[in-house]
Amino acid sequence: MKTISLINRGLLPAALVLLAAAGCRDAGQRARQTEPPATEQAALKTIRVTDDVPYREGDSRSWVLDLAEPENFGPETRPVIVLIHGGGWRMGSKQERVFRSMLLHYANLGYVAVSLDYRLDGEAPFPACIADVKCAVRWIKANAARLRIDPDRIGAYGHSAGGHLAVMLAVSADNPELEGDGPWREHSSAIACAVGGAASTQRHQPKRFWEPRYAHCWPIHYLSADRPPLLFLQGEADQTVDPAIVKDYVAKAKAAGADVEYIGVPDLGHDVSYTLALDITQPAMDEFFAEHLQK
């Protein structure tokens, strides 16, 4: 487990100005001004990043998360954003560049940001991945006091398979069958909202996931007005996740009274919220999370 602290990039220019000014003074004064005054130091926001924190004990190396915590953004408890990588439930990592960037982005906005790994299909058969992300949420809640977070203000974002897992976190908290055998069971895996980028809401490859025994592993199984708010980001030319099945879910969820939004980006494909259209999707995500997670 490795921990580093980063200065909030948005405030770096002020620090550079202070150091440049110190360089113009005499040597004695320069020695006393190698750091900004205490008032300026207080203005420099820092983020503490800790990698590979275990969220449960055991033989799997996948039960780890990366944690980005605002260190001196104020005394209030923070909302949380959980980031879940994609890869067809068979590959991928929390360390992918886009998720690393988002981890720092949301910590910089004042959230406690978490990017997690989970057991892939080659290590543990589907739907172990759902149980793992639920266990990670329970770990977050079990450590709420230490992390200084509000357990009632947890949101999730995922792309592709990670989008499916983020949405499942939001809609299936009342299904004990998906909680797995992990610890922290005194806490609920419920979250407050979720964003699914290119997130399959029903049948998907591999075809064995279509079997009736997996019906409870798809968001389409959970249609009711009492589900948390959802935002779907979808490339209209996606040939991996058919936009039609996402739109079908959105229509049925809205008909059931759920709070569901859909943003389709014309002519773009599967990576619309990952690499292709972040200029559109990132602001939409930021606004969605601010609405549902900020006090």
C-alpha cells in the first residue's frame, strides 16, 4: 500500500508566484521564505492518494481499491464517488489512465474518490464481480468515520462492464442474493446515484450471461420508482452495447416512475464516456453528481 500527497493543481500558480518572489530577496530572507507563509499554506489544497487498500481479506489480489482523499478542504464530511473499470468482466484495471484521471478529478472537486478492482470472470465466475463491488461499498461505509465521508452520499460511475456494475449497485441493494460472502454485512451496499457509460442493462456477451439464472444480475430486473437516480451516457453508434437495449431500459424505468436520464451522442461508439467525448460526458457527470451528492 503506497500513499502520496498531491497539491491541488488549480492552486499551483499561486505557489509558484510566491517562490519566485522569494528568489528576489536577500539570501537571509530567502532562507526564511522557502515555504509560503502559514496563511498561504492553508490555501494550498492537498489530496492524499493511497493505492491498493484492501477492502476485504483473502486470497484474491483483486480485493483492493485506490483512494483519493481531500486533506484540507474543510471539516465537513464528504460525498464519495466510486469508479468502476470496464473490460467485459474479463479484463481491465483500476489503474487505467482514464480512471486515474477521474480519481484525481473528483478528489479535486472535494469528493472522496475510490477506484476499485474486482474479481474478473477468469478468477471467479460471474456474478462474483457484483458481490465484490457491493463489498467495497460496505467497506467504505464501515470506514465512514475514518474517511470523514457521508455514507448516505455515495455515487458510482463505470464504463461498459463497469457501467453495468455501477448501475447494479444503485438498483439491487435490496437483493441479498447478490451480496456475496464478503464482510461488513452490518452495512448496506445501497448508494445514492449512479452513472453508466455504455452500460448494458440487459442481455450481453458472453451468451451464457443470458441464461435465466442470471436474470437478477441485470438492471432490467429492477424496475420501480424507488430506485436511486441514474444517468446513462451512450454512443448512438455503439456496436458493443446496443443503444436500443439501453433506451428500452430507460423507457421502462421511466414508465415505472424512476428518475432516469439518457444522453446519447450521435455518430460515436462504445468509448463515448471513456475516451471519445469526455468534453460532453464529463460535464454531464459532474453536474449529475453535484445535484445528487452535494448538500
